[in-house]
Amino acid sequence: MEVLSDINFSISTGDYVGIVGPNGSGKSTLVRTVLGLMSFDSGSVTLFDSPLGSFSQWERVGYLPQRIKLFNPNFPGTVEEIVKLGLLTEGGKLAFAPANKKELIDSALEMMGIAHLRKRLIGDLSGGQQQRVLLARAMVNRPKILILDEPTTALDPETREHFYSLVEGVNRKEGTTVILVTHDTWSIGKYANRFLYIDKKIIFDGSFDDFCKSDEMTAFFGEHAQHLICHRH
């Protein structure tokens, strides 16, 4: 069964790209293909000017997958240990946190505002705190690209907004390219500079404001949704 076809786009350094589409449209498949987690029948994927098949610098890519359940309260890992698991050496191999990597861990914890939680068990934290820990793990190698797949599914609106503000800081202050897959279209409109709507192929590629004026917007959300989704204070 064909899941995606005629997908052709490139992303520039420093972009914040939001990807939306209906359930089953191929959003997560696209992300997993870019990450080399799924094969494809035709075409090519290039990361940092290298074909996917020969790309090895995975420390340059941070990934936060979709997560539905919280950590078990009995899970024995501390915040610091969870973040440490994200460390990769050059070439994408796991690093067991030698002394010179400590500054990377400290920096990631500080960036996400969770340094004070470093010795806490992750199972004792709230859902929002846990997601910040996982974002710190994705950022611990100071990646050039951060890929987020439905990262706020289980979060309440206030926590979700705080999470997106952290991601915005990563993009604007660190210069990290962000690719965000989400159903939260309002957040894409607020933070992303580029909007992709896919439904097994690319239906729209441009700014959120242009999408709001397009026929594709009406087809996707319905004719009464323009004000609710596109009006930003």
C-alpha cells in the first residue's frame, strides 16, 4: 500500500517547519523515513548534503517521538541519567558520558530549566516535566536539527504552551532547525515560519498566513474554521 508519494521539499538551516495533516496522512511515516527508521521504494533522502544511506553524523539530529504514556512511577532512572542516554559520539555511536561530556548534560538541563530536578526519579515527575526531560535528552548533543513527532499529545494547554516556548528558544537562540509534526495548528501558526500540509503527498507548502487564505485550508478544516484557527492575538 502506498503511504506517501511525490514528496519533494528541502529545509534550510534555522527553519521552523510545521507539518500537519489528517490521521493516516503519512506525517509520522515521513519523519521515520527521514530518520532512516523506514525504507522507501523510490526517491532519495539527503541529510546535510549526504545521502541517507551513508549518513553517520546522527549526533547532529535530535528526535523526540510521540509519547502517549507517562513513565512508570517505579522506573529507577533519574533525570540526569535519562538525559545522559541521549549522548552520541561523532559518527552516531553511543557515548557513556565521559567527563568531557558533563558540560553537555549540564547545558541541556539548564536549557530546559530542569537542572534542579537532575537527581529526581523521572517517574516522580509530572507529564510536562517528563517531556522537558525528553526534550533535554534530544538536545544534549547540541543537534543542528530537532525533529518532534506529536510531542504534546498528553499535555494540558498551559504545559503545552510552555513546551512550545522552550522549542522556540532552541530555534531562535541556538539556531537549531526544527521540524514539528502536530495536530496543534495554532502553535504552528504562532511559532513556525513554514507550514506543510500533507495527505499522502504535499498539499500545501508555504507560510501559515498564506495557508489561512487558501482553498486547502477550507478543505482541511471546514469553512467555519478560519477565524478559530487563523486568528492570532
